[in-house]
Amino acid sequence: MFPYRDDNPTVRTPVVTIAIIVLCMLTWIVLQGAGSERKVAESVCNLGLVAGELTGLAPPGSGTPLGPDEYCVVERGPAYSHLFTSMFLHGGWMHLLGNMWFLWLFGNNIEDAMTRPRFVVFYLTCGLAAAAMQVWSNPASAVPMIGASGAISGVMGAYLVLFPRVKVYTILPLGFFATTFALPAWAMLIYWALLQLLGGLGAAEGGVAFWAHVGGFLAGILLVKLFARGPSNAPA
């Protein structure tokens, strides 16, 4: 089930949302070589968040393979800046484009509900909460974590609180065919959140950072009312 639009027009141009998308795209093209295997591996190793490095529970010299000729080794001491840099890195075109689409679809309305500076702080805070949950789930992991999806999960949690009844139009693949239908946002977002929780309970090492998604989503739910400017103007 893939959402492609919602019935929730914005009042202002989502400047911050667009800026985050542009920054992630530029990072992918300039720093990560638009998918160059070596540059992606180098960026993930040098700027990704490694839980065991942050907690000190992964012994120095341990690591994980990132490709046929690339191996990321845990260094001594935590790199706190990677809590932020990891939010703007991606592992592939589909990873990047999927994240940016969800950010655009849900982020414009959440930015509209806040002042722009507050939205920046909210987005980064949700990203930090997502990272904290992922570190908690496996504090000795030597696998680098990257991607904007933790912070975007916070945006989705905020959308659930502010716009639960807005119609979200989704595509449902059915083998060689696909159908489209509309759901209230609460149904689509709770379904998505349950998938993340189930994935976290059964996820394998090195896979999708499901617990980051759960952590970001919960942070968005809990924090949005502190950042939102006033009552939602969502349609009934």
C-alpha cells in the first residue's frame, strides 16, 4: 500500500520541507556520487550512525561489510555529529526517493501547522528520537544506520494527531494489476506503524531500521502539540 496524495491543501509554501528534500538530494548526488558504490560505502562508514560506536559497546576493530571491497570498522569513541549527518544519507535511489516522497506528502501540512523554525527543530528532534530507539534496540551493533526515515516517521506521527480524518489516496498492487482507494489518514498511518513494530520484533541485523521508525513515530505523536501553532484546520 503506497500513498500518492491527500486531500489536505496547504496555506504556505513548504519552504523547510523543500529545503530538506533538496539537501538530501544534493547529499546523494555530491557526497554519495549518485549511487557510486565506493562513495556510498565511504559516506555510510564515515558519516553513518553506529550504535556500538556511540555506546562504546562494540569493540574497536569490529565492523560490518558494506560491499565486495568495503568494510566499515568501528573507531574509538562516539561521533555525536553522526546523529545528524546520518539523517541526510541514503543507501540507494529507491531509499532516497521513497523517503522524499513520504516527506513531501506529509511534511508540507505539518510544516504548515508550525512556524518554520519550529518545524526544523521538530524534524531534527524526531530524527534524534528515532536514532535513540534504534540504538536502544541493539546498543552493541556495528552496522551503520542511515536515512531520513526516522525523522519522517515523526512527521507521520504528527500527521496522525493533527489530521486523522484527512483522506489519503493509496495504490495497492495486486499481482500484475493495481487498484487505488482512499483511506482516512489514521487507518493508513496506524497500519504503517504496525508494520514497523512487527518488523522491529522480527527484523534481522543489518536490515531496515524498524525501531528507528517506531521511535520517530512515537516522538511525533508525543511532541507535535508542543510545536503546533494552534488547532488543526483539517477537514472533517
